[in-house]
Amino acid sequence: MLAEIITIGEELLIGQVIDTNSAFIAQQLNKIGVSVYQITSVQDDKTHILKALKDAESNVDVIILTGGLGPTKDDITKKTIAEYFNDTLILDDSVLKNIESIWEQYVRQTLLQVNKDQALVPSKATVLMNKVGTAPGMWLEKDNKTFISLPGVPFEMKALVSNEVIPRLKDKYHCPYILHKTLLIYGLGESTLADRIEAWEDALPKHIKLAYLPSLGKMRLRLSTKGFDKQKVEEEIHQQIEKVLPLIENEFFGYEDEDGNEEVVIGNQLTKIEKTLAVAESCTGGKLAELFTANSGASKYLKGGIIAYSTQSKIDVLNVSEHLIDTYSVVSSQVAEAMAQNVLKLYKSDFAISTTGNAGPLKGDSNAEVGTVFIAIATKNSVFSKEFNFGNHRARVINKAVNKALEMLQKEIFKN
């Protein structure tokens, strides 16, 4: 079963808005066994949309559009869909009542005709009621192909996909079970990893696909397959993972698809052993804390953090000795360890991690080379630090430092 996602709006094509809708839709489709064949972005242009619909119809079974359903003149998706289906727009009373209800409860302004016109839908369409917005979703069928049009506002689109689209697709189609298993790996580059697992990779069955997904300081290794026998699919993937794990035992971090990202793996382990964490960040500017707090339940293990970005804040807030800084430099193992130890005491946590470095392009308060980063980890019984040089590109230095900090922290926590 194949699907195509068509996103509509010039804001996507000029980079003003990042297309997060396609990622969400693709993830939800995969969960029910629908493979995304293609993602297409088009302008708010009738000719462009019509061509995209025609091309998609020739390639896939399900076509999902997002965007262009608003009340303004540039929102032409609905009229274009009606033309594509040789249809006319009619007023849907249930949609109009929904719009009036939203206006009465939340907007409390005059309901204009352009807002009422959002209740116009193609006569051949099944309305997907948008309970959190005014633009309805629309479901149409033609020659055994399904066309679904959704609003582009992300939270409205997500509600419709979850509550309307996915249940209807599951009822209509019998789809295979799709399984993606992603292994998180630290400390190995793509070429080194490929060389180490070459024999295993060459022996993989043809229906199991392998993908290398490198990023700064880490690697994701994804195994993918599908079939109508869920148990058989899961057993085959499990067998292959059992074969590859001994080859990457020291670098294996966890499973992204089961446990989430690295910060979730760490958080789950801290919760399991009933331990807590505090962070003190300089060159990473709060990115470590942001990763943890982006996940619900982080308050169970994250006690707090401090962004001591300037030298003076390290002295005033983290109580790092001025003499220590003068003697060893603000970018040093000694300062990193003092930061970790002091934030550990401040928050009375079980683990603490700190970062200090020169991300560039200027050296700042230290003579350390650009790219130099010290990362320290403290517990109630010990403290240690490591020095790294992550190059001279500021964003890469910061992101590599974050990934390396997570790697070091994970190894220390999993000792318990």
C-alpha cells in the first residue's frame, strides 16, 4: 500500500516554514503499514496542484494533501480539488455549525462571509470534522484511489490524522506490518562501522533493508522490513540484531524506536535506579537541559541546570574559584570538574554533567583553540573530565559536545 503526501504553500518552498506535517503523517502511515512513496511540495497554484494530483494518482493508492484550506483568496485547494473531481462546492451545515460554535466560544467577533465559506466542501466529499479549527478535512475516492485533504495548521492536521484519517484507512485497507528498528551507536564513524559489520550486512536477507544515518558524534543504524505475519517480521529482525550486537557491543547505546532518543534512554535509566541529575552548561548554552525537559516526566530525574555562559557567572553562580580560572583557564578540565561538582552540591543530585569550551569563531576568555571542549561528570564519590576538539564550525562544535556529553553520561549512569 503506497501513499503520497502533497504539501501546499509557497511558504514551504521559500523556506519560511519548515514542513513538519509530512514527517508526522509519514510516521503515522508507517505504523499502519502504509509506505510513503513520495512527498511533494507545490505552490498555491491551480495548475501546479492539478498536475501533482494527476501524477500522484498514477503512482499511489492514497494521496494526502495539507494546506490551502484557509479563508483567504490564496487558499485555493478546495476549489482545485472540486475541479479535479469535476465537482461543485456545497454548504455543509455541520461544518457551519462547528464554525459558529468556535466563533461564539473563542473568537467573539463578527463572523464574516469568508469564514462561513469554509463550510463549503465538494459535494462528493465525506467531511472529516475539524473539532479544533474551522477548516474541515475532506475524504474523496476515485477509481479505487483515496484522496484526503487536511488543513495545514499542524495541531489541526494532527488531530484529524489521529482521530479520522488513520482509523478510516485501517478500516478500508488490509496493510502489511512495517517494522523499523533503529540502533543508536556512539564512537564509530560511518566507514568504520560499515567495515566492522560488512560480513553481517552482506548476509542480510534481501527483504531486510539497512540504512546508515550519521550525525555529529553518533550513528543510527536502521533495519526495516514488512510482512503480513507480524510475529515472523519481529522474529527476523530480532535474529539479525542478536547477530550484530556483539560486533558493536561497546558502542551500542540503545534503541531509538523503543526508548526514544538518547536523553530518553538516560532519563528512563535514572528513573529506574531512582537517581537524579543536574547540569552546568557553558559552551552548549542550555541545549543539554533542553533535550531532557522536552520529554514529559523529566522532573522525576532532572533537578535543574545552570547556564553559566560568562566567566563571571561561573564564579558568582557556580562558585568556581577565581584562582582556579586564573591558573588553568576557564576552558580547562579543572574548571569543568569544579562546575560539575558544584552544581551537584547545589541541586543535591546524584549525577552532574558540565561543559566548557570555545565554540568559536572567537576565543573569548580563554586561549584554548577554537573547538576545544571539556566535559566533566561528577557523582557523590568521584569526578572526571575529558578534553575534545570538535573542529572550527560553531554549530558542529556545540552539537558534537552535546552528543559526546550524552554518551559519557550514559556510560557512567549505566554502571549503576
